[in-house]
Amino acid sequence: MNNFLVLGGTGFLGLSVCERLVERTGSGDARVVVPTRHSQRAAHLLPLPIIEVAPWNPDDDAQLERLVHRRDAVINLVGVLHGSEAEFRRVHGDLPARLARACAAQGVPRIVHVSALGADAGAPSMYLRSKAAGEAALLGGPVDTVILRPSVMFGEHDRLMNRFAALQRVFPVMPLPCAGARFQPVWVDDVAAAVVRALDLRQGETFECVGPAVYTLRQLVELAGQWSGHPRWVWPLPPALGRLQASLLERLPGEPMMSRDNLASMQVPNVATGRLPTLAKLGIAPRALESVMPDLLAWRSGPARLDSWRALAHRQ
């Protein structure tokens, strides 16, 4: 296989997946096509060999069929963290269903779909329920599908550790809702490796992609401050104040740092259930948070300290 379509390839995970696909396929007649609505957001992919950027209207079914035509596999990384119930349903539920139909019509043999740890039709958040709807649409379809459910991902440009480090450079105190929420963060490159290895599985399976250790949200915030050189006192907010904070942040312009739906998601422990295979079955020994993030957070000084804020503004 050497002809792939990567939906959502311009994002945080997408860059790592594209790099892994380049390593896997080399050059020659290999093709990796990354559709996007905003070509400027794909500029960081253009230096990679065999990567092609194509225009995409996510609501156009005919165009989607043209994009999947003659692909050896389609990788779906499309996701949003914030939005209305209708937007979550459109992105996480409807798009995978439409993708399954397009791939079936064009004879695509394999879909690799990145969902989320905790996805469940009965989950307390719109985000997790919509992720479950997408899984159901794919697993009930005619195309062989591998589902990956990652925990929160860390890495050079993540929205987890980098954001908390940036906030602690500015604020003397960190008021934190759901401070006891549990996570099993996983390195973005390990999830990318899992995506590429899933291309070779002979039958569809669902994998939980987690790191080797479990942390509370408070511990993650404290580590981000410590490793970036700006440790701050963390003030765990009671539930009512946490909901008020999230409600206020939702109203700020731009992408919110926190929403009430995020708080609802954190009611579900973001850790491996033990009921599904993990990265080990794919031959991947996950990297520890402590082996990656201290160096990535410590070097940020001078103009680089603003990188996480530029990422939020979608600027380079």
C-alpha cells in the first residue's frame, strides 16, 4: 500500500502521521494526499516529500468520493474539542458515516479512524457521545475499519502541557476545575506510529492508546509549571466555581481554553479500561511524559514562549 488519504492531516496529530507515512513509503510512486479547507494551515506539510495538499469542502459528498477514489486506505483524524451539539454530531458522527459510504462506493479496503478514549453513547459529554456515534457508523459499515482511542496527547505543540505552561508564565495562581480528573497521556508520535501500523492489520480492531502512567489534572498542571520554570500554586475549584469559570471562558472570542462540555468529559477517567488492546499489541512501547516534555517546555524562552498562543490563533 502506498496511496493514502489523510483527513485532518494539518493538525497536531496529522503532522506526526504524515511524517510516519513518509518514513514508511519513501518516495517513488507513493502518494499521501491531505485535503484541507484552508491551504495556509498545511504550509508546514509542504517540505515533506510525497505529501500533496488538496482543497476540500467537508460537506461535499461528491468531492469526498473523488478524494477517496483508488486509495489503498483512508486515515480520519478530523476532530473538534469545542462546539455545539450539532457541530459535534456533524464532525464526529456524520462525517465518519459519509466517509464509510464513500469508501464503500469506491472500493477502498481500509479506514483507520482516530476516536477518543471514553467514547460511549451514554457518556456525559457531547464530545464523547459524538465520538461514539462516529465509531458506530464505521464499525457498522462495509469497509474494514481500525479504531484508535487515544488519551490526551502530549508533544511539542500540544494543547495540554504547552497551554498550562503558557498560562503559568502569565498568572500567579492557577484556578483549576476538576483538579482530580485522571488522565493517561500518550505521546503524539506513539499514536502516529499506531495509526501507520494499523494500516497493516488484517481485521478491524479497537485499540486504547495510552501512556505508561496515570496523572491527575492537578499533577499535569504542576509538572507543566515546574518544567517550564514557572511553577504556580494550583487552586482546585469546587464544582460550582468550575462550571462558572468554564461558562465565562466559553464566551471569550476565539477557541475557548475550557468549556462546560470539557468538564463533563472529565467526569469519565481518561485512562485505559483494560477491556481493549493497547499500544503493546501493535509493538509500541509508549514513551513516558517525563522523557519528552521537560526538554520541550524548558527551551521555550524569548519569542518561542509565545508559540502556544500563536497556535491558538492559528498563526505561524
